[in-house]
Amino acid sequence: MSCDPMAAAIDWLDAYRSRDLDTLMSLFGDEAILECTCCVSETVVGKEPLRAFWPERFKDCGASIEVHDLVPESDGASISYIARDELLMATLKLAPDGKIAFMRWGRPPMPSEKPLDAPIDEEFPFFVLERIDGIFETCLARLAR
């Protein structure tokens, strides 16, 4: 087991993908907390409840996995992957000993809406919206001048 959060996320995914319960359990601390929203909506606390939790997830959440992204996080990492044609994410927070202390597992959060004062980028190449006293006005007419 590595204290490197990115390696821990990969170790978790490898153990999950291979359905290796013993290796999977070795990654978690004794008082680990898991919030699951992928196949069930459940919070599991502690090693023995986790040991009972995983065999059912091996069956209902699929193990055919293609890695999508791996991102460092504060005290951990997030790994997103595609399983059964669905994007899922596991966010892990590690204890100082390198064991998983907290994990959130499920669909990734929806991206937040673009703020009103966000700069124009490739997502908005053909029009510009301008905010005037809370009302949006299309600027295409100005561009056509």
C-alpha cells in the first residue's frame, strides 16, 4: 500500500476491478467511511460492514472498467472511470498511514453553471451575452454593424 494518493486510487480501482476482496479491504482503515451513491444509496462505516458491502457491489456495479481520469485532491485523489456505459467516480481521502479513511463513490457531481461574469471561451464562440441591470441582451446585432 502506498501513501501516494494517486497510487492509492489506482490500487483501489485495480482491486475492485479484479474483485479481490482481501486486497480491497487492506486499503481501508479500521474506521473508514464509505458514501455510496452508484448502485445503492448507503453509508458504510468500519471494516466488517465494508467487507459485507463489497461482494454485492462486485455483482451489481460491474467490473468492466475503462479509466477516464485521475486527479489529485486535498489529502487524496479522485479516479473516474466508465463501467456499464456510465461515468462513475471514487474520491478517496487518506489517513496519515496511507489507508483510505473516507471514500465517496458514485456519479460525479454535475459541473456548476458558468458564472455570469465568466470570460468568453470556446464554449460560446458564436454569441456573447451582456448583463444589463439583471437583463441579458444578445450582442449579435452589435457584431453585425
